[in-house]
Amino acid sequence: MSLLVVGLSHRSAPVSVLERASLAVDARTKLLQDTLAAEPATEATVLATCNRIELYADVDKFHAGVAELSTLLAQHSGVGLDELTPYLYVHYEDRAVHHLFSVACGLDSMVVGEGQILGQIKDALALGQELHTAGRLLNDLFQQALRVGKRAHSETGIDRAGQSLVTFGLEQLADGAEVTEWAAGKRALVIGAGSMSSLAAATLARAGTEEIVVANRTRARADRLVEILGQAGVPTARAVEMAAVPGELTRADIVVSCTGATGLVLTAEAVAHALGVEFETATQAPEAPAVAAPDELDQHAAWVENGSATTADRVRAARRAPRPAPASGPARMHLLDLAMPRDIDGAAHRVAGVRLVDIESLAEASADAPMAADVDQVRTIVADEVAAFGAAQRAAHITPTVVALRTMAADVVAGEIARLDGRLPDLDEKQRAEITQTVRRVVDKLLHAPTVRVKQLASEPGGAGYADALRELFDLDPQTVAAVSRADLNDPNRGRS
């Protein structure tokens, strides 16, 4: 196993970089295809959410793999390699497994314990399977990550450690008030009809909003979400075209936006116009200058051993940088932007009467969120599951060799029985069957203890060499062993849960 992950997340990069590096579905497909075409990688899949972009691959060379995956992420994200490199983190083999299992449990989420990441991991696996870029290792890894995540949520109270990003965002908008009291009687406009927008609409419905309007580029999806809200008992829910958003904005108290658009959905000027206030575009703050990056990728190897201290320092510095002050006065419109890249102009928070919460402000708020005691229990689960996964992978590595050994033994038995038939042609069927069974039992007993023991030894750390030793001792044909591996990989029932 040579699992490598190269990525960036809200923990390693400022939101402005994450926003620019976000990958559309088409870009993810091309990224995976190009990764498989690269020499170091034999498998690949990508986990891309609003908070992280991670490329997972099975590689045969660490340094070449890090360089190639980093370059591919830069090419397909559109962020230059020199600029992207300081924010990348690298995990290898068991540490990569530990990272994904932690992500699956919600330990690495912006809001600790949120469960939506499991659906995103499932989507990443499905994309790799659809494109045939996920092979044995990544299928096993992501299937196990899903099981680990479900186990963490069912066996611990990690759900109490945090909530969904939607709920957390609404709590930030409510600014200390109970969300149910704050949202009661308000009109809400939800832009987008994907999973996050649907969750936002359902959460607002439970909170008692008076009306929910859903706008989406594809009207049929907006209609479907409204139908679901109606089935859930929401009395006033309706769908509109995206062209109707400016008019609906004038009536909305709460706006939640999460679309796949690559540009802004709501400008600061549009928000100001809906509220009937003035907004000067010249007062908008300029983009922060890019942080200079080192020329070499050698630092990645150090990150594997020492963690991403340099990256973390950069992110903390970026978050400490002063942001333009929001407009003063009571909020008349509450904006929640959950999209990456952002849907709502960040300058909207300076419009009089507007309160804006976006991914960046959520990251800042969540940095000080309390951790539940259940987190320690989840960490124990993750550590145990990482050890079990590593042992299973090492044991699986020797299985084709053991199968090839037993196949060779069976061929020897069959050959000797055939020779016996030539020497003793007068044996009746009963005698021949008894002799055959006896010889097979002898061979099985002789092989049982060594093969069981070699599987146990191979499952331990450093046990990869036992497969080579077994092949050498019994002069096994490498092609036979490889054929067993290919047959196992092509089993249609393999990896199903």
C-alpha cells in the first residue's frame, strides 16, 4: 500500500484561496483522468467540498507522487503552483488513512461532528468508480471510511459536538438568540436546490419561518424541493425562476445561497438596491495580495514528519488580518452564503441594514467552538480502525501468494494421483478416492500452520516481506500470483457493503 493524499482545507488555507481553487464536476473528472495518466499513480479519486480539496492516489514513488499531484491540483484549480504550494498538506500511508477516517467522522470539519461529509465521501468514491480510477486500495479505503464515520455517529455523541454548517450559520446570523425565536415569522429566500440548500430550507421550516421561496437555475429542482417542503408541513413554500430573485430579495428577511455558480449570484449593489439604500462600489476593499511561495516542493516531505506548522501559521495570520468593518445599525436582511466559490459579494456586509455570514466568517467563529468530550472517544475509534485497516491491507497483500501456493500444491497432488493411476490401474473407484483424499489431507495439514502463521505475521507492521519470502521458498511463479490478484480485483461482488 502506497496511499498518498495531497490537499488543502479550511485548516490549511484561507477561504480566498479555497474559493479560487474549487473544482467543478468537469474539472474533477479531468483531474482524475490526468492523474491516472501520470506515471506515479495507479489509482485516484478526489474529495472536493466547500471546505476542502483532496486528491487521493495509490503511488509507487513518494516524492514523485507529491510533485505530480501538487502540479495537477494547481493546473486544474487554476491557482498557480507557487501560490498553492504553501497551503498544501501531505499525508502518506497510515497517516493518509488516519486523515480520511478523521474527516469521515467530522473531526476535521469546520463544525466538528457534522455528518454531511459522509455523503461527500460517498460521492467521491462513486466518481472514482464511475471513471474506473478507483481500484482495490481506494475502494477499500473509502468504503471503510464510510463505515468508520457511521460507527462514530452511532456509538458516540459526536453529533452533540457540533451541528450542520447550516445550523451553525443560522446561529451566527441569530447572533446569540435562539434560532427558532429569531426565524419565527420571517420570510426566507433560498437560492439553489442542492443538498446544502435543501438542508437550509428544511432547517428554516423547522425554525418556523413564515414563507420559504426557492430559486434555482433548473426550475424542476426548485419545484421538487417545494414539493418536499409541502409534504413536511410547510404551509407557504413556492418556487421561482432565478430571474425573479431581485424582486424576491425586496421581500426577504433571510437569504441563504448555495449554488454551483462560478461567479457572484448576489452583488452588494443588488442587496443595497433591494433595501433601498445607497452603496458606493469605490469603498470596497481590494483583494489581499497573494502570499509568496517557496520555489521547491521539498518542504512536503518535512510536512509528513512535522505537520503543517508553516501552513497553519499562514492561515492564522490571514485570519488575523483586519477585515473591513460591517455596517452599523440593526439588521433588516440576513444573508447566509454557504457556497464555494462564494455566491454573495463579501462587500454586502457593509451595506446598511445587512448582516452577512459566509464560509470565511464561519471558519473564524468555529475556531473557538467548544469540543465535546465525545471527540476523544471518536479519536480512539479512528486509531483502532486505522490499525485494523492497515492489518487487513497487509494480510490481503499476502493472500494471492497463499492462494498460489495452495494451487501449486493441488496441482502436485493431481499429478501424483495421475501417476498412481498409471502404476496401479486395477484400483477401483473407492480405493482411488480414499487414496486421493488421504494425500490431500496430508498436504492440507502440512500447509495449514505455515499459511495461517504467515498471514498473521504479514498483518503486522513491517510484514510486507513475508509474501516475497513465501514466493522465494516455494519457487512460486510471479505471474500466477499476479493472476490471482487480478481475479480478486475484478470480482463484481468485491467491496460491496
